[in-house]
Amino acid sequence: MTTTRTVTRAAITAALTTALSTGIAFTAMAVPGGSDKSDTSRMTAAEQPEDGWTGEGGLSLSPADNERVDQYVKEAERAERSISPQVRAAAWIAGAEVIGFDNRLKSPDSLKRKVAASLKEHSAQSAEAALATLSDAVRYTLQWRDDQYTDGVTTAAQTLSSWGNDSTKWSNTWGRGQGYKGLNTGWRAPRSGQLFEVQFHTPASKGAQEATHKLYEEQRLPGTSPERKKELQEQQNALFAAVPVPADADRLTAPREPAPLG
């Protein structure tokens, strides 16, 4: 039984490598965390008034900057169609569960808030430059049990690298004494050049991330006092301190070069 599974997986891996290298999209492939039906739900850029975009906290975009972000949203949507099949295939090969796949595209309003906040903080910056720093317009979360985590991450990362995705960020905080625990990685897709994020989690680290999200959002608000920020950080530290660290997770490093699959 084990031998049959190994041969089957090796054969499918080889087929995926060949097909993905020619740009074929496996949108209907059944993988953990996904559906075996083609995903036709696509997030479209929200229409904005001719005078630009206005958000909370005094954030705004000029008509020209707003139009550029809308264009970026459409570009990210197009790029996602080839990125998602690769991520889902890598997850299947590595035995991962894909978490929150329906949220793989950041909303237009969220992107506009990020760009507007960046332009407000850096007055000389252009919208184009602000957009170039966005790494999570397209994002994914892969999850394993603790005992499968380290090997699974290694396999998934090497698989993505072998398909031509460049590693642009590798933030491993499993060895951190306090605060967030997990592995956040950034990648650049080979054809579109689109940046995308893949987070690698265990059920416990993902649960802590979700539990601390509101605390983190309050902490980063401009009006939050230093005393309250400290209190919020202590609450986050306590939640993440309870997360078990998988064996050798703190030693995981980015793939240095494509590792051929066979």
C-alpha cells in the first residue's frame, strides 16, 4: 500500500511539474482545503467615484492614484489564476491543508487603505512605489499537524521554488521568545511577476494568530496610548507562548535554488 502511494505521488508530481511549466491551470483539481469543482468566484475591483477614494481616518487617494490601484487589483486577479493552482498543487504534494482559500485575494478597499496610509506617511512616495511594496494582495495559508510541519514546509517551499517562484521573504519566528509564532514567506510568480504571500502554520499557531488579530489591529491604531499598546502586546505574548513549537521549525530556511522534482 505504501509503495503504491509513493509511486502514484511521484508520477503525479512529475505530471504537475511538466504541466505547470507550460502554464496549464489545475483549477479543478481536488486538493486539501479546496473543491473539486472549478472556482469561478473572482473578486473584482470596486468602482470608485471620479474624485478618487476616501476611507476612514482621513485616508484618501487622488483619482489618478485610485485608478492605478484599481489597475493593480485587476492585475493581481489575473495573476492569481495561475498562482493558485501551483500553491494548491504544492499543498497536496506536501500533505498540507489549505486554510481560508476563499480569502486569497485582499479586498480592493484594504489595498487602498494600505496605499493611502503609505502615501500619507511618505509624502514623496508615488502610488506605484507603494504598490511595489505590497506582498500580500494574493495570499495563502498552509497548515500541518505538529509532527508533519517541518517536513511539510520543506517540501512545499522546494516545490514552489522548483516551479520558478522566487523566494522574496522568509520570516521565521518560531524561535522568538515572545510574540508571533509562525512562518510567513513571500514569493514572486515567474510569469506575471506578482508578489504573493504563503503562511505556514500549525493548528495552534493559526488559532493564536486569529485570536490575537483584533488585539494587533487595536495596537497599531495611531490613537492607542503607549500604556494600552504594552497591555495589548502582553496579551498577544501570552497567547503565542502557549503555542507548541514543532521539532526543528525554528531552523527552517528558504530554498536556495530550485530543487528538481521527480
